[in-house]
Amino acid sequence: MASCEKRGGWPHLAQGHLTPCLLLSLVIGCGGYGVVSPAAYEHAKSLYTLANMRATDSLPAVEQGVSADAESGAVSAKEAAWLRAIVDDCRAGRWKEAQAAARQIMDDQTQR
């Protein structure tokens, strides 16, 4: 609780200071992503590496792959939205957040 007091606590959230990562966690809930398709897992691996390397030039290829897999049904609409949110974090330079989200998708598969 002391750390919340140092930062001003929850009142900042009420003032509209929600970070994209916090918004994503509110959307997916505390339980993580859950089980995803093999294709979504592969995209998460690619995005994790891409975020680690900060390789913005590779973003369009990953995004196209996600779109193609979403169209074919290899990736669900929910999975595609999660992956696109990670791409958006990369584009915005939120590398740590992108890497953490991609890693969470992968970790959730090993905990099941």
C-alpha cells in the first residue's frame, strides 16, 4: 500500500491516466489470455522476438500474417485483437509492454 501512496494511488486512474497495458489487462482480466491457437502462439513468439529486437521493419509482415490467419480462421477474432494490440504497442515504442504481453500469451500456454 505504501507504494501506491507514493505514486498517488488509484486517484490517477479516475483522472484518466490509464496506460494501454492497464487497459489491456482490464479487457482480458486477471486470468491472462487463456489457451490460444497454435497460430496465435507462433505470432506471439514472433512479436516477443520483434519487441526484444525493436525491429519495427518486421511489423508489417507479422500484421499481415495475423490478418491472413484471422481470415482463414486459424486465429480467432479475439486472438487477432490481442496480437494487433501488441503490434500497436510496438508501433508506439512501448517495447516492454509489447514484450510482456507476448510473453504472457506464451506463458499461459505452459500453465494449462
